[in-house]
Amino acid sequence: MNPTLTPHARVRMQQRGIRAAALDALLDFGAERHIHGCGREIVFLDKKARARLARNNPQGARALERLKGTYAIIGDGVVITVGHRFRRIPRD
């Protein structure tokens, strides 16, 4: 998958050390949750998503620890920003 990135997302990827391959894996296997009030989605790796990634790509499972806390904010099919989570994502 080759996602469309905003210039802000490209800068944040470089600043935060998130590689394009990591973002692709996150978008392919990650869980999505709606962010209330702004019409955006947050994509992150929960336990089920990590299991899907490990099953689909055993070599990628080793790099899973780096991806574990990574998230992406998506709006209108465009990646707005990416980062590392330090807090839990609340359930709906």
C-alpha cells in the first residue's frame, strides 16, 4: 500500500523515526477507531492486529516491538500525522 501523506505527516515520520514500511504495515494490519468530534480515524496495532501481522509476515514480527506504540491519524483517505502512543486509546 502506498498511502497519501500530508507534508506534516512526512515531517513527523522523519522527526519520530517512523519508516515508510512501518507505516504500510500499520495501515494494512492496524485496528481503526473513530475519533469523536473531528471525523478522523486513528489506526494503531492492538493485540489482534499484532497477531495478524505476525501470522502474515514472520520476519516482520521481529520488528513488531518498534511498531507496538505507533499510530496514524487518517482523514479523507490521507495520512494526517503519525506518532508514538504514550497513553491508552479509549474504547467507544
